[in-house]
Amino acid sequence: MQSAQISDQSISTKEELRLQTLFSYEILDTSPEKSFDHFVLLAAAIFEVDNAAIGFYAENEMFFKALTGNELQAQAAQSIFLLGRSEHDTLTTSGDQVKTPAFFAGATIKSTDGQKLGAIMVYDDETRTATKHQLAMLSRLAEMVSEKLETRMAIRKTMRAVDDRLHVLIHDLKNPMTTISLQSELVSRMPDANQKIANIAGKINLQAKRMVDSLNEILSSARKENGSFKPQKNKIDLRTLLTDVSQNYELALPQKNQSISIKINDPVEIFGDEIKLKELFSQLIQNSIKFTPLGGKIEVSHQVVENLVTIAIKDNGVGLSEDDLERLFIKFSRLSAQPTDRENGNGLGLIVSKMFADMHKGKIWATSDGIDKGTTFYVELPVK
């Protein structure tokens, strides 16, 4: 929608991780969406004001995703950065505390790992006082916006993962189809082949070439739209990759007094796509955090057998029933296990993980001794 410039002084010194998280939601500089408009209309109604907005702050500007009433001026937008830097999740200002507007109230929009992305806010030219009930309702709306962002991102990731896996399968189909085309052409040229055999071989060759042309067209469109769809396989140290992934949750873990230990002492090198593997393990670690209670522990270990590396992510969380284990990788399936701190769940994270494992010609599965006995997820990947 629109942006407001913010002075450099209002930017936190520990921004890199937060900005990475914010960019991953693909919300900046996007078109209006009715679902976000509903949130600001509700916020304005709760406070009985005309002005409300949802804003996300990047480096030096505030991007407003939804707005009702008058735009919030850049000077007043500094209030949102005060909220972002504070330890509190809500902020109210009135009277002489800010020049404009006379009244401002905001509630933080957070990512699942605790990063502050922006705020839902209400403001007015007249001085007023926000009640505890109103601020509580605003905080709830902020949580709903966060849930909306998570679902929105999960659906996009799933669709891309589906497209990527489909394109890899299409690419793999080209080889046998090309072989059929060449072999049928050779058959038609055999010295002892009669006219009937030559005609049949010619038809097979023609259809095979058409199929290859169609596959090439699909792959060409995929490259133009999404760049290279195949896993970009480079040498990766899984120990370093898993350490980097776990550090992304340095805010989420303290909120539940949890810990992650990477019990991998030596480099574990494989050839794989770093971005896709990071997403795979991020989903699994986030899943363990979500389903492990306060004070829980998450352990990451590995095993190497011949040309295969198996990474194990073990938690002492709520565990899984036998029925849960059978439905783990089915889209939108409802499991008996519930998040331990009422976190949002959309049933798509494990689907994405499985797709990325499949694209690396690997496997993913889980084991559990039952309810309240923890869960271990395994990811088996070829070294090359």
C-alpha cells in the first residue's frame, strides 16, 4: 500500500535476523488484501475511532498493509518503533507525549519465533484513554494477524514445494522419453524391418518427441517464473546448517524455557540445496518447539551408514499416537497432539519438509512411544 520513512536512529542494532524473518513472509510492498482490512476495521470499532492501520517496519520505512481513515504520518510512526524496541507488546501514548496524533495505541505483531514484525494500531486527533479491555482486544487482533501471516506463508511454501517436486518429476521423465524416441528411430532404420514395423516405430518416435517437447515447454515456463526449480546441490556441512537453523529460534526458546543441543561434533558433509534443507529442518525444529512443554529439551544427532546420513531431532514433548504417526504427512490432517502454548498450527509444515526430502531423494519419518513420551523425527539423505 504505502510507506512512511523512519529516521535511522529508530532502527534497532539487532535487526538482521528480524529483517530476514520479515522478508520471508513476503508482505512488504504487496497489494491490499481484504482479510487484513477486516482487522483494522475491527480495531477502529473497538476503540471507537476512525483511524486504524496494520504496519510492518523494515529498515528505514514503515509499510502499511491495511488502513482505514487518515494515514499515519511518518513522525507519528515513530511510536511503532518505540513499541518495537520496548519489552512490552502494547503501547499507548496521548497528550504531549507525541505531537501527532493526540492518541495512539498499538499491539505488536510477532513471528512464531518471537521476532517483532510490526503492529496493529489505532490513533485519533483527540486525546483519550485506552481501557485494559480495549488493549487486550487489540493484542488479540495482533495475534490473529500473526496467525494469518503464518497460514499465508505456509500455503505459499506448500504450493511452491509442490510445483518444485512436480517439475523435478517432469524433468526426470524426459530421459526415458528421449530414450524411447531414439530407440524407436533406430528400430525404423533396421535393415530387416518391414514397412509395418517402420510405420509403428515412426509413430512411437513422433509421439515420444511430442511428449519431450511438451515437457520442455513446461520446464521452460517454470524456469521463467521461478528460476531454477531443481535442487541446487552444493557441498553442505549439516552440522553448520543445523546450528544456523537453531539460532533462528533464540527468541522462541526462552519464551518456553526450552533448549536445543546439537550433538554433532564433526562436520557432516553432503551435497544438497542449502535453502531447501534449511526450510526442511526449520519446520521440524519449529514443530518440536511447538509440541514440547515449558522447560523441554530438543536434541539433534546424526548417524552415517555407507552413503546415507540420518539426522534425528528428538524432543520430550506431547508425543504421538499410532494413528497420528500414520497421518503425519497428510495435508490438513488433524492429530491428537496439540501445541503446548496454544501456538497456531496449519498442518502444512511437515508436508513441505517431506517434499524437500523427496526432492533430495531422501526419506522422512517419525517415531514415538506414545502420548506424553516425546517424538523423534528422522531425515535420511544421500551424501551425494
